[in-house]
Amino acid sequence: MNTPILQMRGITKTFPGVKALQDVTLDVNRGEVHAICGENGAGKSTLMKVLSGVYPHNTFDGEILFENEPCNFSSISDSEKRGIVIIHQELALSPFLSIAENIYLGNEQATNGWVDWRKTNLEAAKLLARVGLDENPVTPVQHISVGKQQLVEIAKALSKEVKLLILDEPTAALNDEDSGHLLDLILHLKGQGVTSIIISHKLNEIRKVADAVTIIRDGKTIETLRLDEGQITQERIIRGMVGRDLESLYPDREPNIGEEVLRIEDWSVRHPQDHSRMVVRNANLHVRKGEVVGLAGLMGAGRTELAMSVFGRTYGTATSGKVYKYGEEINTATVSDAIRHGIAYATEDRKHYGLNLIEDIKRNISLAALRKLAKRGFVDKNQETVVANGYRKSMNIKAPSVAAITGKLSGGNQQKVVLSKWMFSDPDVLILDEPTRGIDVGAKYEIYTIIAKLAAEGKAVIVISSELPELLGICDRIYTLAAGHITGEVPIAEATQETLMHYMTKEKE
Amino acid sequence: MSALRESLGFLTSRLRQVGIFVALILIVLLFQGLTGGILLEPQNVTNLVVQNSYILILAIGMVMVIIAGHIDLSVGSVAGFIGAVAGVMIVHWGWPWWAAIPACLLVGALVGAWQGYWIAYVGIPAFIVTLAGMLIFRGLTLITLKNQQITPFPAELRALGGGFLPDISGGTSVLEWLTVILGVGATAALLIQAFKERRIRRKFDLESEPLVWFIIKTTFTALLMLIITFLLASYRGTPIVLVVLAALVIAYTALMNNSVFGRHTYAIGGNLHAAELSGIKTKAVTFRLFVNMGVLSALAGLVFTARLNSAQPAGGTGFELDSIAAAFIGGAAVTGGIGTVAGAMIGGLIMGVLNNGMSILGLGTDYQQLIKGLVLLVAVGFDIFNKNRSGGGGDLGKRFKLKTTPPPAEEKPTPAASETVEAGVK
């Protein structure tokens, strides 16, 4: 029974400046479902990309044995030839093509260059039966739900005679019912001899399907737990995922907390395309003057969605709930309403949502509050320069002048421009989404100092972060989210990584 | 020596702006030689201005639309339609010119509002809406004119196309003195403005332009304006349409550079999502841009009709292509967010000089079109080449997805796999 199908030994993968994987070991037995657990950014996806040939064999160190033979993949098609198929979190289907065409995309059932449609559709129908999908193979993929699209991906994998199926967060985009189906299918395929690796941090799913769990943290293998040895328990997995020490990377701060500024009540948001999916469910939270409140949650928990839906309904549809500022209900249905009511939201994705990268620093800083600089519709450029220069000094933005193009700044300096922009709009509440993502350690400290300064000035600050140590280092209170629910509210004195992770992986009934 | 190196460094950083200006001068000199001096004869310079005025008016609105990341294919048809409307109002209904002109501009605004509604609020790509508009308004032109031209127009309207400012010296002098006064005054104003801006830039430590280059550039521009003044003054003086055009260029340059509306336009074209998340009412801005385009199309239609003294079923055909080409030759980016009114004017003049010069040489429209097409291709190709070489400009591939205009083939987003492979190799 316990014959290994895959052995990865001493895998080390380095990106410029970062060791993404360090001496990682992974052993997967034939016919098992093997889960890989870890925090966001722990290196799970990188490991799978190494395995599937997305990173060619000469770009990392270590050895991969598949069915006891060494693997030197230089592309995905090499690994697919050996029967290793990866299904990415973002589905790679072409929406306008039919189910059957998608299944055989790149592997067309053709004779002499002409597609044999009868065979394509017939074979596709057989594969659909295997994955339990009751759809006509000629239906365009865009007309079926995301859950069914996931099944099409699996059918596509089966068409390649898959021996090892890798699923990267397969249920992240699915509702509960579809998730259940998918997990059943994985178990069903296991019965047919297909080995699966499933990347997930939903502990209930892991308990349902996994025969073994490998935990990865900071690019290293922590341990592999086996079901038959009774090792798979929630406590053990959580301990493995978070077990590291807090480093003193955070500025000291004396919180001076005042009255309540913002309160969100009974907030619910539906997915913009798939209306059956609740992304945020009945969330209640509040933040006070001078307080830094953290929102913790794993990928897909609904943190960004919650923040963006409050900030001018920029995410989701059929949003319901109420927002109060200083006890009075306010309307934040558009971004300009939200800004007018003193709310600012600095996005997690600076490049695509935060900055105009082809424009200079001063014009980016002034953008959200341009009217403050304008008389009768015309901008006072001198004043604009004075303001931008002020922020360049106070925020320590490293650039030759405020006329420098933001696209050419480093991540840390870009983030300071984004923060300057929102500080200039003079908000009472700042929502900072992953404020230190993609920023080096030194600049992180500067960002933390800025956050501390904002709180000291009496602003209410909400920080969304995937890094628990960061939240523990700068927040006064932390809310945890899981699957759209607020599952916990933890004062900083009681917060540890373990308690937070416990709430973050908790499923509300 | 270091001053020279500094100047050269600055010039390479502004290769595009400098290049386009040098290209215009080279083209002028080339045709001046080829035509044996006819190109820069006073009468021909006057012709050049008048002939190109309506394209230049359209190019102002077009570059704004392009900066916001859209396109307008309907301007030629709209200009033709407004010509027809003017014909009906003035010739058939006997409206006076001072009532008909505002009425025509209003109709233009309504046309723009119609298209802007579909683009901004319904979300249909501008390419499609204005392609439909191109057909719709050509059809309406034919219907309004019942397929026949309307003529003649009263002298007051014709002045808008071919009229000149009055001769204050009573036709006795060799030079038109009013033109000389206007030209010298404008040159002086330009110099004062240039020095004022440089002083402010220095004050805030934003100056990157070496003094040598500033002097060369300013002197050159001033000389150029004086030469044009002299040429116009030694023929019949200042065309009225040039006064209109100059006023528009000044007003719209100020609007795009300094107004909240102009800034929002650049922000939308530069990064639509970031603009939205900064509280900019992106739909309202887009809507207004198209209303503005409608008004300018109407004005171009009036000038064109006035010049021909006739509203014609085919009036305005091809204007959209010339004005789009002017904007792109003038440095506007297909991806939006980049472009200037002044650049579009230079682009329009390049097209105009090519047209005029080749016509004098007796080249047929066959070769004219061939050469104009190649010039457009080379100008934008140079831009792309320059951008790739300097590696600036941020994540253009991603920005393309936000645009409603279809992305050109070479900017297709690369598959994620190959991207990560590259990242890994580095």
C-alpha cells in the first residue's frame, strides 16, 4: 500500500533576494490524497510550480523522483507527459469554447490536422460522466458555474491520463455545495487510483479527504502528519503553520483610544458574478479614534471584499448592512461619498488599483483630493508641488523630485505615495489593505511608524494583513474572518498567532 | 563639457517631443525644396492654415478622447451632419448666422451626449458606438440634405471658413499691421509665460531642463511665430479661423494641464481602476469628453461648410482618420493617459504639410495616402520602440485590459507560465 509515487528531496528555490523554498522534502504515496498546508506566502504554490515544471529543472536545487525515476522537466508539457497535472487556482479555461473543446485544448482529437468532432464530443462525454458532471459537452464553458468549470478542469486532467493530480486551493472560489461535490470527486478518483495533492488551508476539508498532511512554513517543511498514525489534528496543524517567534520589528506605541468613529453593522456582500455566493456574511465591526484594528483571515476569507464593499461598493453586488460614523448612519454607495465621509482605502494591489504608474508623484498624491487644490475648477500647481514636497519629506519618499514617475519607484516608496494620497484626503478612518506587501524589511518599519503616527493623530486605522506577526505587532484589537464570517474579536493582550489561526480556520455553522 | 552632456541627456529623455518637432521642420524644409519655394509662399501658408483648421479643431477633441483611453470614429460624419443642419437652418429656414451657429453647436453637443451615454453609462466600447455613429450620422446627413448639396451661404458664415481680420491700414501697406500686432503680441506673451513657468519650476526645484536647451527652444518657437506672422501679414492678414483655433488651443491646453477635469481625464486613461478608487466619477468624465467632442465636431463642420460655401452629402468624409492620425503622430498613447493638445496640433500640421506639399507636386491621392500611412506607422512605431528601449511606463499589458478599445496584437498578455519562468531564470 505505502509505495511512494513522488519523492521531492532537498528542494531549494531562490528568487532575487528571497529564499522561497529551503531544503523542502515531500513524500507522497501512491493512491493517497496528500494535503499541503501553510500560511499565505509559505511557499506552497512555489513548491507545486517546481514539481509541475513551471520552474524548469535548472532553476532550483534538489531532486524529484516520480515513480522512482528522476524528473527533469523544462515545462508544464513535460510533466503532463509523465501524468502530473496541476490545476491552478485561477481556472485556465477559454470561456467561449465548448466544454469538449476545452477538455481537448492543445490535445485535439484530430486526424491529419482536421478535428474529429464526433470523437471529441463522445470522449468528452465519457470524461464528464467520470467526474459526475451532467452537462452537454458542446455547452460553452461560460454558461456553467464556477464549480462545474472546476470539474471540467479535472475532466481535462483525466483526458491526459493523470497519475498525480495537483489542485491549488480548489475550493477557494466555490460555494459550500460545490466544494462538497469537489471533495467527493477527489475521494472518488482516489478509488480509481489517482493520487492527489491538494493545497488548502481549510482544515475541515483536510480532515475530510486527506490521508497525509505536509506543513510548510517560511519555505521549509515542518512535518508530515499521517492519518493512519492518528497525527492529523487541528491543533497540530495550526501549531505547525504559525510556530515562529515574533521579532521586534515594530515601533513602540502608546495607544490613546477615544470614541467610536466607524461602525459597520450586519454587512453582507454577494459575489459580483456568482450571486449565490456570499462573500461577506453579517459582519459587525467597529473602530475607535486612535485605534489600530486588524483584520486577519486566510486567502478568500473576505477581508478585502468587506473593505472594498464599504468603500463605495467597489466590490460585490446586493450589498446589505449599515455604516455608522460617530453614531450616525452614513451612505457610502460611491467612492466619492466614502471619501466625503472621511473614509480612505489604500488597496492591496498598488500597481493595478492604487497608482497611475505613468504619472508623477505629485499628481498621484493630489488625485483623491484634487478639489482641495482647485479654485473655480483649475488646479493651483504651485500649491500642489508644495503639498507633494511636504509629503515627500514627512513620509521620506526617496525620489529625485516630486516630478518623478511613480512607475519607476521601489515598492516601499510607491506605497508611501499611496499613503500620502490618502493622508492628503484628510480621512478619519484609513483602511490599509496589505500595506507592507512586496516591501523590504526596512521600508516595512517605516510604514509601521507611519501607521503608529496616524493613530497618534487620532485617526482610526484598519489594517488588513496576511502576516499575523505584523498584526500582532501593530494592532490594538484584531478581528478574524473565515469564509465571510467574523469569527473572532481578540484584544491584543489575548492575541497569539495560535488563537488567531484557530479563529481564522473556524467554520461557522 | 558637462553642460553639453547634460543637454544631450535631457534631449534623449525628451526624444519624442523633440523628435516630432524636428520631423515637422524637416518635412517643411523638404517640401520647400521640392516645390521650389511654393510651400512657404505667403498665399500657400495662408491656405495651409485654412485648409487644415477643421482637422486641427477635431484633433483637439480627439486627443482628449484618446488620453482617456477611448476613440471616436464618428467625427467626420458628425461634421458632415452639422454642415447639413446649418444648410437647412440658414439657407432653407433663413435663420441668421448668429442664431444658427449656437444652434448647430448645441446639436453637436446632443450628438456627443447620445454617444457619450452609450459609452459611459451603458459601457459599450467607444470603438463600436462611434463606428455606429459614423454610419448613423452619415445616413442622417444624406437624409437631411435629401442627397443634394445646399448652397449658397451668406457672407457672414463664409467668413468663418475663408475670411480675414479687417485690414486696419486700409490696404495701402505691404504688411497687414493688425496681423503684425497680434503676432508680435502673441510671441511676447509666449516668452513671458515661458520665463514665468521656468522661474516657478526653479523655485520648487523641479527644473530638469538645461538652460541652453530652454533658450534654444524658446528662441526657436518665438522666431517661428514671427516668421508665420510675417508670411500671413504679407498676404491677406490673419484668417478668422486661425483666431478661433488659437483661442481653442490656449483654452484646451489650460483645461488639460490645469483643470480638475483635465487631470481626471489623464487619471482615467492612466489607470481606470486607480481613478475610480480615488473617487473620480469616471463615467461623468467620459460622458463630458464625448459631449465636448460633439461640440468640436460641430464647429469643424461649420468651418468646413463655410469654406466650401456648400453643405455636401459627402462632407467630412475621412476627417476622423486625419484627426486620429494627428493625435497619434503627436505622441498620444494608444493605451491612454499620455498625449497633449500641442502635440496633436503638430501632428495635424505634419499631416497638413504632407497633404499640401504633395498636392503642389501634383502627386495623386494614391501616393498621398500611401505616404501618409507610412508616416503614421513610423511615428507610432518610433514611440513603441523608444518605450521598449527605456523600459518605462509600467505594466502596460495589464492596463490594456481596462480599456474599451481593442488592444493591438503585440500587447497580448503573456501566459502566466512563461512570465514566472522568466522570473525564475533571472
